Amino acid sequence: MNLLKLVLFFALSLFFINCSSDKEETATDKEESATPSFTSLYNNVFGTTNCASCHQPGGQAFDTDGVELDFSTQANAYNTLTSKNVTGATSIGTCNGVAIVASAATNSYLAAVLYDDYATSSFGGVASCTPYSAHRQDANLSSLASQYKSTLIDWINAGAPNN
């Protein structure tokens, strides 16, 4: 009888260990999927007519105030956002050299253009840089940007992965 109890004890132990391992894998999977998706941001924000219609070659805001944005394709949008800087004077200050998307939202020109709480004077450590504000003042764009704010900020702070 003691042998049966011992076998049952080991069988139950192995069962609970397996259950515990499954839960840990699930938690890890959830953490990995918690990184916001650029594909989702492109499909819901940058690639929409709200952004892409103006920010593409031939669009009215393709190269405005030292910021060249091309959202005509997902690949162009990602490249534009993650590898380019503001190149000169804006309508309200000079932000030359400030990254469009930096390693943190607090230093990303994109965040400052879309959200008041990121638009500080002397943005990005550039004394005369005041980020463009028309997007924050446009009710339609402001509403769209607000809906995706946490996703966009989390994506930037996660290193702006191309996922």
C-alpha cells in the first residue's frame, strides 16, 4: 500500500510541475506579445488617410518644416520614423538633428508633435526647438492620436521594433 501511495505522490508531483511550467510559458508568451506592434500602428494610424494622405511624396505635408515623412507604405513609414531626424527650421523653431523616433518617447519628435505632455520647450535638448503643434490642435487627428497614445508611446519606449 505504501508503494501505491508513493507512486501516486510522484505522479501528482509531476502533474503539478507540468502545470506550473505551462503557466510560466504562457506568462512569457504574454510578455513577448505585450510589445506593441508597428504593423498595428501602421494599419490603424500612420497608413490611414488621416496620416498617409498628407505624409507621402506629392502629399501636402511630405516635406514640411524640416520633417520629411513618407507613410505611403509600411516599410517607408518605418524607415522614415526610425532613421530620420528633423533637418532644419520648423515654423516655430529650429529642431535640426532631433530624432523623429528616438530611444525614448520623451526625446521623440513624433511624441511631441502628437501629445502636449511631450511637447516641451527646448525639446530634445535643442534650445530653440518647439515641436510642431498643428496635429495637437486638429480635433480629428488629436482624437486618433489619443486613442493610440499608450500603444505608440509603449512602441517607442520598447525600442521601436519593426514587428
